Amino acid sequence: MTDYEESVAFLGTWGPFQRRVLFLLCLIAVPSGYNILSVIFLLATPPHHCYIPTESNLSQEWIEASIPVQQVAGLPERSSCSRYELDLVQNLSALGTRSGLGLKQEGCKDGWTYSTEHFQSTVVTEFNLVCGDQWKQPLSSLVYFLGGLSGCLASGPISDRFGRKPVLFGAIVILSTFTCAVAFAPSWPVSTVIFFMMGLGQIASYIVVFVLGSEILTGRTRVFYSNLCLPFAYVFGMMMLPCSAYLVGHWRHLSLIMAVPGLASIPLCWLIPESSRWLVSRGRLQEAELRLRSAALENRVKAPDVIFRLTTVRNSNLTLCCSHLVFRFSLNMSYFGMQFNMTGLSGNPFLNYVLVSGVEFLAFAASWLVVRSFPRRPSFICFTLLGSLALLLIQITLSHPAITLSLVMLGKFGILAGISVLYIFTGELSPTVIRNTALSSCASFSRVGCCVSPYLLQLVVISQYLPWIIVGSLSLLSGFICFFLPETFRQPLPDTIQQMRRVQRSVCGATSHSLCAMGRLFCVSTSRFGLFLLQQATITRVFSWWPSRRR
């Protein structure tokens, strides 16, 4: 088959058709970004202490005195899970004795009182997922990410088999439906099951919208969409979440609002075309030509009499090649979970979320400017080198908070910009026949990282430098092993396995095919976990130094 991009060159790269598709796809990406880290606010744990019943007839002064004070990180804090025995406190109150030292303590038998400074109600406060049931809160988050893992595994093969549009809008329907449903969850187990379905729909919709835009758009427009417009729309959706959570303090109301962008996107199904590139890969040439001729009319250009000259379409050895392609895409979804555990940090959780998300705008803009004119491998290596060196230097600046804060943000900027480069890089490496399957497999690997990454922070028990050494070293290593990947700068997207093989042979050359594949796997697996773990440690370290009073 002749090269697809040569066959559709008559459409141009920036006509009314391309502008319409780009705008609509960016709109559809907003619900995915809006919901990706919804568990941060839905499962937030505000400060709390034991509830003292009003019938105890204690004054406010004695109510406060009935809560033990503990030393946490050298600072006094009221106990969250214990109180002095209420009968003894009542006796002391009746006798007029002020001291409560040495009194026996008991658990929160009458429940808890939660701070409403930032949240009126969350899943944690409504179902009391604290103290003895505290393990249920991270489990809910884990189930949410496991839903994303399942969505990745299922959506890729289905999309490559039945088309991009059915999977895209099916995922949006699932996401919107279960986001609404969680508002009516009567218990914690029910809400956890719904979180699983929310995660399933969220990641599947984003992967397909990325693939669909990458296949419909060509040339510089594809780079503009993949590296700037789509990430900006996604981050815009992310930044809508804290604004909504700030205005709506109740988690049930918030979940209903979160479903609105997805429901509003469903009618766009009739305005967005199926991928003509995918139709051609499935041998449905007449449907592909019909859509391209419609696009030609919209762009006011004349389509040739015969658009595709087919000689043979072969998808042989799919299984063999897929085993190598999957390894190349594992970095694509690496920044998911970057802002997890934000509500546990110092300062205002809504402001923290917005500030950390805002850094992504700068990173994506920088990566777009670079990939327009420079090859993919050097761009990724330079960005990753910048980020990893900044993180390694943190070891010698921990006693200087301002310098450390600057290095943390610089490191995050470099790593995210490198990830953005890899997003389009890996999309250009995958042939159309398995592109969605490959990207979904990579996102599946990123979801494993979501589950593992929080444990990196536990390494500070061994050494406060160890988390930074690990993430900086792995990121540096990923940049070095990127040399095993083939260059795709200004090359057309591969459509068949045969075209992908030609790229591999031109790169591997004298190097054995097995060694090249092992190098790609090692690069992806190490840096994937390193980058994700970095994001967890970065946010915690940044806002522990942020100049705001801890509530």
C-alpha cells in the first residue's frame, strides 16, 4: 500500500477540517483530565479528633482538655484517635481539678469531629475511614487505579478491532455514568466498586482520544495537537477540579458536577469522524475514501479520483512485533498520579493542586517548541538530563529550603517535558494496526506504578536522600538507554508491521535484534517507575517547605 500520508497530502495540514477535529478532540479530553485525580478530593482526610457528646455537660475548655496532646515531628498536635476516659474527665470537671496528666485513654467510642476548614464532607468523613479503618482510604485509591489498569488492558484490543470512536465514547459514557452514581453510594464498599468503574472509563477515553487525533492529523498539526493542544486541554481539566472542590464542599455534590463535562461531550460523537488511517488498516477503503472526500469538501480542495492504490495489506507476525512495540510506549502515561496525596500536605490543598498542575503548562509548551525543530531522541535526553541532575543535586541542598524548592520544580519541569516528548515519540513508533493496543499496554504499566509509587516515600526512614537518589538515577538511566530507540523525526507514521521492521533494521543494524529489544525494555521499565516515583516525592517535598501555616 502506498504511504498513507502521501495519499492524503491533498487535504493539507491546517484547513477547516483539521481545525474542527483538533478543537473537538481537545474538548473531549477535558473530562478525562477533570476526573483523573478526583480521589484526591473525594477521599480527602481532614484533621479530626474524638467527638465529645453534648450530654457529657462539659464546658468547651474541658472538651478541649479531654483530647491528649502528642508530639508529631517535634510539634504538639491533638490526638486523632484517642481521648481521656470520659468518666474520669467528668469527675475532674466536677471537682474543679484542672490537670489531666496520667489519665487513662480510650478510643473514639462516640465517633469523630472533623475539621470543615477545607471540606464540608468527604467519603472519609461520611463513612469514618479513619483510625482503625484508615486502611480503607488508600485501598479505595488503589481500586481506582486498578480500574484504570483494567481499562487499559481492555480498551486497546477493542479499539484496534472495532474502531476508535466506539471505544472513545463508550469510555466517556462509563466515566460519566459512574461519576454520577458515586454520588448516591450508600456505603464504602459500594463507593469502592464505583471508583473501579470510574478509573476504567477515565484512562481508556484519554488513550483513544490521543490515538484518534494522532491518526487523523498529519505533519506539524499532529505535533501541535499531541504536544501542546491535547496536554493543555487535559491540564485545564485537571485545574478545574480544585476550583470545583473549593466551591462545592460536599463530595456528593462534587461528583455530580464532575460528570457534567463527560455528559456534555457525548453529543460530539456525531461531529468527530472515525480514523481513516484505521479504516485503511482494516481494509475498509471505501469508508476511508468517503470520509476523506468529505474532509476535502470542507477544506475546499479537490480529491484525486483514486486516493489509495493498494497492492497488499499484510499484518503478519503481529504477535512477534507487538511484544517489542509494547516496551516502547510504557513512559507515555508516567505522570499519572503526580499530584496524589495533595490534601495531606501543608497549606491550602486547592492552591497546592493548582500550583503543581500549573507547572505542566510550562513543560508541555517547552516540549512543543523543541519537537517542532529537533529530533526526538536528543530532545528527550536533554530534558531528562536536566530533570535528573536537578534531582540529584537536591542531596546537597536539603538544608536550604529555597534552593531545594527551585531544584524540585526544575527537576519536575525537565521530567515532564521529557515525558511530553516521549508521548509523540512513541506514538510515531507504533504501526496503525496495533497503535491503540500498544499505548494501552503502556498505560497499564503506568497503573502498576501508581500502585507502587507511594511506598518510595517510606524510604526516608532509611535515609532522607535515598528517594532522591533513586528517582534521579533512574531518570538519568532512562535518558541514556533512549539511544536504543529509533529516530522518528519528520518520518510518516508506520501503518503496517513491515514498515515498523524497516525502521528497526535501520537502527539496530549490527546490534542484534534481541539486544535492541532488551535495551528498550530496560529503558522503559526502569524510567517508568523512576519518573512516577519522582512525582510522588516531589510534591510532598515541595509543599512541606511551602511558606504556609500548617493547620
